[in-house]
Amino acid sequence: MEVLAGSLRGMGYSVLPMLVSIAGVCGIRITWIYTLFAINHTLESLYVSYPISWTITACIHLICFMFVRRKFTLKGITQTDSIS
């Protein structure tokens, strides 16, 4: 998740990964606590919310990264342009 968010920041999109991370990590965990944890009050149920929220957030970051990368390739910006 952090690598994808850092990649988006490096491409000049800093607000997008911030919003995705806040909504993904915090939003999913809060939703988890009020729904699934409310049904099953076990420590394991609470622990499993962390990897699930990170995985979902990483998938959303990946989708955003693919869209931004496509936008860069449509503009004709390549990796070699940024090096020289």
C-alpha cells in the first residue's frame, strides 16, 4: 500500500493517495467495528480488520496508479523523459 501511495505522490498526485488512505484504512476499520465486530466480539475479529483494510486500500491504490500511469502514457510522457 505504501509503495503505491508513494508512487502516486512521486507522479505529482499527493491528494489522491491521502484521501484513499484515509478513507480506506480509517473508513474500512470503522465500518468493520460497527458491523462485523458488533456481531462477533472477539479479539481475532478485531485483528483481522487490519490486513483486510490494508489489502482493500492497496487494491484501490493500484487502480488509481493504473489510471494515473495511463494518463501519463496518453500524454506521451515516458520514464526516460523524466530521467533526462
